[in-house]
Amino acid sequence: MKEGLSDADESGHFPQFRDARDGADVERLATIAENYRFFATHQAAGRSTAYEKLANAVAGDHDILSFLSGLPPAKRQPNLLFASSQYLLEFAPDPATLRELVLAQSAKLGALMLSRRTQTNEAARCALFLPALAALPQPLALIEVGAAAGLTLLPDYYTYDYGDHKIKGLADNAPVLVCRASNSVPLPDNVPTVKWRAGIDVNPLDVDNEEDVKWLRCLLWPGEEGRSERLNSAINVARRVRPWIERGDLLDDLPRVAQMAPQGCTVVVYHSAVLTYVDIDKRRAFAAAVAELDAVWLSLEAAGVLPAVDAPSDSEPGSLLVRGGNEVLATADTHGTWINWTSGAQKGR
């Protein structure tokens, strides 16, 4: 029996999953279903037809919803279910294969979802951070919370293509990050100067570990052109640079790691699609902790994640690039394909 499956009963199911399937609360199932419909409509639509269809199928499948209801709320998310299924199946699931997997191998699937996290680590997000990073006093000391494999800790190594404006990074054979930028984005002529970099993650991923790399690949959505090639290229850069990633908590360990930054650098604490997985009290505590540091705070999260920030009323739907916890710099695609700078400094409420 594989490690982590010792709680499975003789039928191959975790008891908590079996109980949820027999008598799950109807309201809880309806909430999970609604979350999957939201994912299909607002996240997968226009980006991954396969996952849009799959999420809608899950929303209408009582057995899969019951299986999900037996997991902790933070472990019911579509990205985690779909990536874990792909990890076990060795291919992206469709509604039929996902249902078969849930019914036949709920113990293995549940154990994997409990042990893994959503760690997309999309290198293209560096194209969103780059204008803000380059505008700061150089050199920089970067601290990324939720760093995963460290692929977004390398903004100075990648090459950028903003249409008629291209910026060469430090690494040869690095991914070219293509991003559509509005005319108001303050695009730099060069990549920022990074003197020091560190990441913090509760479960760092090792680019030399085959299982960790496999997990990163399973987090990619079918139908998103270029992401697989970009991930492979970014992994190769990370294998050469080897950014340091500390195993730790974004709240408990940030002050200690920040103290290690060298003198004479602008310390930048940043993250992307991380606080959305943290409860509201911890978000507030994290904001207070960053405020205690002599650092610049850059956040790329969905609208509503930072309680002190509203999206500009005329903005295109997407994530918000925020400085200092309350100044909206830009709206952007969460996967780095476009960025629109705001007109002036848009303050949060």
C-alpha cells in the first residue's frame, strides 16, 4: 500500500469520503457545485474548453460532489481536482474518465489532493511584475511568498515581448514572455537588477525532482497554447540559477527571511495567486506583517482578495497588480497574457 493510504478501508475508500457519499449535506453539495460552475464560466471559459466542460460536468455529478464534500474546503478546488486526476491518469481527464477515477480510486485521488497544493507557478506573470520592479531603486532583493518551484523568482532572466517593445533577459534559451500591454504601461528598457532572491513556500517544489516537475505540468490547462513549452523552458532556467526557496509559512517566516536581505537593496515582497487560498484573518495578519518591514509590497491577486482594494470600475475582468496593499497599479490576466495600467494611482477604499 502506498504511503498516505493507510486510512483507506477494505473497499479502497477513505471512510470520510464514503460517509460523504452516503449522506452529504445538500446545501454543501450545492455550494461546491456553484463553485465549479463559477470556475467554468469565469475562469476556464475562453481559455480551456476542456476544463470548462469538465467543471460543468462536475457541478452536475452527485457522486463527484459527494467525494469533494469529504475533503476539507480548501481541497475542493477545481484546479486541484483536475491536476490530481491528470497526475494519476497520465492524461487530462474528460467527464467520463474523471467520474470513473472518483468511483474506482477515491482513496488514491483523495490522498493526492490532501498532499498536494495548487502551485501553478506561471513564469509569464513576471511580465506583469516587470514594470513595477524596474521602476524601483535598484538593485533589488526579491522575496516571493508562495514561490513553489521559484519560476517567478527569475524576472531578470526571462525575455519579454510586449508587441513593439522587447526586453532581453540575462539567460540564453529562456522563455519569451509575450504580453499585450496598454499604452500607459511604463515599460522599461532593461530587466531589473536583482542582487538577491529568496522564496517562501509551505511545500517547495524541486525542479530536479521528477514527481514535482510532473505535478507542475499537470497543473497546466489543456488548450492553453504555449504554456507547456514556456514551463519547460522556465524549469531549465531554474535548474541553472537555482533560486533559494525556504520551507515555511508566509506569515511566520517572512520577517526572518527578510532580515537576510543584503544592505543597499530595495527589498520587494511579492506574490501571485497565493492569498486567495488563505483565509481573511491571515490575509489581514500578513498585510500587517509586511507593513512592519522596510520593503515594497507587490500583490497580484483576484479582485476582492485584498480587503482594502476595489477594482477600477472601468477595468477589464482580471487580477489586480497592487502596491503597498492599497494602490492599484494595473489590471491583468492572471496568466500574464495582458496588462492594462491604471490612469494614475487608484487607491483602495
